Amino acid sequence: MSIQSQPPNTRGGLSRRDSTGRTSPESIHGLANSSNMFAAGIGEALQAFLATAKAPNARPITVEFGSRVMAVGRQRMLAMNGRNALLYMKSKFGLLNSTTALYLQATFEGDEERFVEVDLDSWEELVVYMQRLRIIT
């Protein structure tokens, strides 16, 4: 009895890889819709894992000013542009009447210790990666 070999990555038609060697979303969808119940279960588990991995960060952002620290909802921050977010935070810390220029610094995923100044025009792109904010004078 001889066993015929099949080309790699096409065994049983369950998985296809792109040119980078990664499994494509289409192949995972095909796996989830497989008539083989075990393969379909694996496909559904992979889809759930990928959906969770792609979900935006839902943790609150901590905002610091002096000795005060406040948690602010990430969804609220996502709904604002940078200038409105700065005004919102100034109001929360009682700084609306401040004549001193205020700036925002943030830490980001992967480098939670280093604060960098935030470009308010890029707020919508940056806020999903922010861990902590600091209001500075």
C-alpha cells in the first residue's frame, strides 16, 4: 500500500497560505464552513480568536496632572478630535481658565514608560494605542 503525498499547504483543501506563508482569512472561513465537524470547530475557534485580536483596545486611559490621576473612557476619547479632547481634559482638571499653554504627552503600547508629546491633529490615529496621558505646562 503506497501513500501518495500531496503538495504542502493544500492537504485536504483545508488551508491555503499566501506568499508570506500566512493562512488567509478566506481559508479560515472555508475551514469554518467545512463539512467535517472537527475542522469546522477549529475554523470557528480561529475566527473568534482573530476577531478578538483585531478588537480595539477597550481599557480606560489614565490621565495625570500634578498629583491627580483620572481614568477616562477610551470610547469617549475616540469620539473626539484632539482639540476637543484637550478641552475636555482641561475641564475635568479645572484648567479651562488657565492662561498657561498646556500640552499632552502620552505613553503607547510597547513603550509604556516613555512619555512623548501628542500631535493633536493625529489624535484619532493615536488614541487607540495610548496607555497613559499627562497634561504638562
